[in-house]
Amino acid sequence: MYICVDFDGTIVDHCFPDIGAPVPGAIDWLKRFQKAGAVIILFTMRSDSRKYGNVLSAAVDYLEKNGIKLFGVNENPDQAEWTSSPKPYGDLYIDDAAIGCPLIHPEGFYRPCVDWEAVGKMVNAKLGI
Ligand SMILES: [Mg+2]
């Protein structure tokens, strides 16, 4: 199973171009999904640029340092043989901007973020774990 996951507001608080505080449960749930055999694709608007610096690389480093092994970054390497679409194929997309995504607003956070307790259970039901 391919899980595409956003970064700002989903894994960390919205502090772009900086990296915000960790969203409660995000890393733990992503690790659980990996353990259950899912692969994680980072699907983010971040890009390394002259204007903001290496903000995509910083997000990738953050995830790797926290034990998340990325299968792809803004791409699903498995889809090249059947589509040239720039949208990475995913079985699931987790994004704070997705309609219907459960959100929480922890104290001190700039904006609401993904409610991983709720999302984790929804994904578990799909993964069968
Ligand atoms: Mg977001």
C-alpha cells in the first residue's frame, strides 16, 4: 500500500519555511504503517529554492532522522511505467487540507493540524492492522 503524506500541518505545525513542532502522533503512526508493510511517499509543496533555501531537503532529513524511510518524494517511482502524470499514485493521501481530514488544534500551534489518533485508526482499518 502506498501512503502519500503531506508535511506542513500534517507532520509538523505550519511554520514554513521553518519546520514547526511535531504534530502529536504523526511519526509514531507513520512508523506503524511502515511496519505493517505500507510505503510512505512525501507529497508536499516544499521545494528546494533560491528564495527559501533547501526546505524540501530539510523535510526529508527530518523524516529520515525520525525513522521514516521514504519510498518517494513527490513521486511514486513505481508508476513511471504506466503514467507520466506528475501526481504520485497513492492508495491513501493524508493531508491537513484534505476535505474531511480530522483536525486538532494543539495549544501553541499556528493552525489546526491532522488528528493522527483519528486518522491512524482509519488507516489501520484499511491496512488490517
Ligand atoms: Mg499541509
